[in-house]
Amino acid sequence: MESSSSSSSSSFEAVVTQIQGLSSSAGDISRLHSILKQADDSLHAESARLLPALDQLDPSNHSLGFLYILEACSSGSVSKERATALVLTISRFISSCVAEQIRLAPEKFISVCKRLKDQVLLLEAPMRGVAPLLTAIRKLQTSSEHLTTLHPEFLLLCLLSKCYKTGLSVLHDDISEVDQPRDLYLYCYYGGMICIGQKHFRKALELLHNVVTAPMSTVNAIAVEAYKKYILVSLILHGQFSTSLPKYTSAVAQRNLKNFCQPYFELANSYGTGKITELETFVQTNREKFESDNNLGLVKQVVSSMYKRNIQRLTQTYLTLSLQDIANIVQLNSAKEAEMHVLQMIQDGEIFATINQKDGMVRFLEDPEQYKTCEMIEHIDSSIQRIMALSRKLTAMDEQIACDPLYLAKAGRERPRFDLDDYDSVPQKFNI
């Protein structure tokens, strides 16, 4: 028994020595990677005794070896007392490790980062995982267009800790490379919720739209919950909701999503009448349903937006109107409440108006933007440049897919057979 213990101890010490000696050049690191792969099972078998070994390694110089040992150390069950030390160790490693080395074993790195997320949730301190996971994403990414498995984990911690602004930092990237479909669903769903938290409803709608219209073979819970929020955000942003999904939406989603979201469709129908009392009654009747979906706060914002929508309609009919008249027409309790709504809408750029404090009259104005300032021209130009870059990217992706052997094989199997008579007799010109 003692010889077995000493044998495993000596073999483990040998691995540590090899990590220290084979972490300088690319060739050495490649050899080390092969050794670590072979030793992986034995490292997991000795996981309880590995933690002191980390003190012998430098996470910046021995990143790959440190990662293998840290992953083995953190693989077992962890008590709440030990979780604090583990969170600190993993956070320091993420901060110090070298991207080129950890990318050699991405699954190990992802496992360690997910372990960090689990531990901060165990400690009920999600904020402690936000900064380390953002660093981990940037080190794991091959480019800013790469969506990693860690993106959803990071956004979840941002949601739980209400670090919405930090979460926004990864939502402005144009994603074109995805590791797993589920990662995209969760990234867009959590991202949409973060944008809702910041009242960035346009971006929220875009992200939720991506979940609902993404390819799917069966309806999934993420798409259903995203569709509920998509309906609510549409009402807040546009004052209406289109029941028909774009034609590129999967047939499964087009057929089934509505069945899971019936109260939300009825809410949209009630909103469309423009009658605030009917809408409030409907919300009160279905309060428990919206509450169980964790959407009651968003539903209340929908109700509030109807007041704004009705005030916006007045700008199309009247040039001037008293605050009391606005309160009566829109069904607000007082002229003071109408004034608060109008002032907020002016501040948010939703209407253009002035209020005469002496007589309580509101004067509605035209949009003052002439679209010829330097700032506006720069904004338009940057938008055009971004669209052109996106067009080039789509063309390149289309060409890449058209040459993909798997795609060609599948397309060939699905293409109907033709007789010779079906082909045009006139020779066609081809660019080779």
C-alpha cells in the first residue's frame, strides 16, 4: 500500500518537473501537452492531493500544466468553506495565464471557468465571477466574432449580479462563429434580458428575434421564453406586434411557438385597442401567469408605454393642447401626471414639444433634426461602412458553404433528378 502511494507520488512529482521544464518553447509545450493527456486520468485519481503542487508552478509561465492540475483539483465536490479558496485560485489563474497555451486545451479551460461560476453561485456572490469570466472570454476567443461557450455563463452572472453595463461589453460584437447552437440561444436570450435591464429595447428586440428565428428541429424552452419577451418588447418599442414570423424562421417555430404564448398574444390584441382600462383589467386577470413567467415587471412597462403611445398619437392631430386635456384623453389621473409623462418623453426624444408653465399648454413641434450636422454625417457613414463590411462577410461565408463537401453532399441528395430534356440546349458560359 505504501509502495503504491509512493509510486503515485513520485509519478506526480515527475509530471510537475516536466511541466516546469517543458513550458518555454512551442516544441516543448507540444511535447508537454502529449504527456499531460496521458497523465490526465492519474491526475484526476489524485485530485485531492494536487492543490499544494500549484504552489510550485507559475500560472503565467506554466499555463498549460497549471490548467491540467487545476482542472483535476476542481473536478470533485467542493465544500462551501473550500469554495472561497478555489474561487481565488481560479480567478488568479485566469488573470495570469497565457492565451496561446490555454487554447491548446480549450475544453479544460472551459471546465475550470464553469467551475468558477458554480462556486460563486454556491457562495451567493455572482459578482465575484464577472470580471474573471470576461477576461477568460477574451483569452479563449480567436477573434471578436467568435462566440464561446463561456459567453452565456458570463452574461448569466451579469444578470444575477445586476452588472448590466459590463454585460453590454460583449453584446456589441458581430458574431459569425458559434461553437454550439445552445450557446447562441442563451447568449441572445441573456443578452436580451440585459438590454431590457438597461432599457436598450431596440438591441433587446434584435437579440430576442435571433433566438426566435434561429434554426431549430424541436421547440426549446429558451425560444419559448424569448418569444414571450419578444412580444412585450415589440409593444414597448413599436406599439404593435406582428403575429407572422419572417419566412426564414424554422417551420417548427412558426407552427408551435404561438401555442405556448397565448396570454401574450391576447395582451398584444388588448394593447392594439388603445384602451388603457381594458389593458389594465387584462393584466390584473392574468397577473399570476405573468408573475410565474418572471415577466410582470416588463408587462407593467408595456402598460406604461400605452400612455406614451396615446400621447404620441395626439401629436399627429393637435398643435397645442392643455396638460389637463392630455390627462383626460389619455386617462391619466391629473395634469401633473400628464406633465411628468410629457417631460420624460421630451427627454427621451420620443416627442418634440414645449410646455408653457404659466397656462399649462403643450405645443407640439416638428423633429428639429436636419440630418446635415457633422455628427449625423459621421454616424450615417459609419453605418454604411459597417453594412458594407457585413455584406463582404456574408459573401465570403456563402462562398465557403458552397464549397463545403458536407453541404454539397447533402444538397446533392436532396436535389431532384432531371432528364436530359430538362436542361437548356444552349451552352452556358462559366467563369473558371
